[in-house]
Amino acid sequence: MKYTASLGDTWDTVAYKVCGDEFECDTLRRANRPYSDVLVFDGGESLIIPSDIGEMQAIEASSVVSSAAVRVIAAEW
């Protein structure tokens, strides 16, 4: 999947827009190394959105929550 940055976008705002979690910004930066030093986008940059973004959160959560809660999370994805 691709995302075209808008003027003023930052890594955390892009992460929030595409996956609802600003903490995925490091994942996005790793997938878009040519832009990794950008703090504020000029607009028009084509960013790659990894297909597995957000999966790590579900894996991390599974170790601290009950299996019933994990099934609820999985159903939403």
C-alpha cells in the first residue's frame, strides 16, 4: 500500500492516519529509508505502508492479556 504525504505531515501523523497508532512511526520510517531524515513532509512524497503494520502490537499484547481479548483484537483486524 502507498500513502502520498500531505504538506505538514510528520511520521507520527502519517502513522496515525494510516493505522490509527502514532507509535508505528518507526515502522514507517524503516520502510521508507530515503525519507527517514524528514521531520516534516513537503507534500507529494510517496510512502510505502508495510502490509504487516500493526501486527506487532497484537503479538505484544497477546503475552499480557487473556486469550479471549486476543480473539477480540484479531476479529477487528
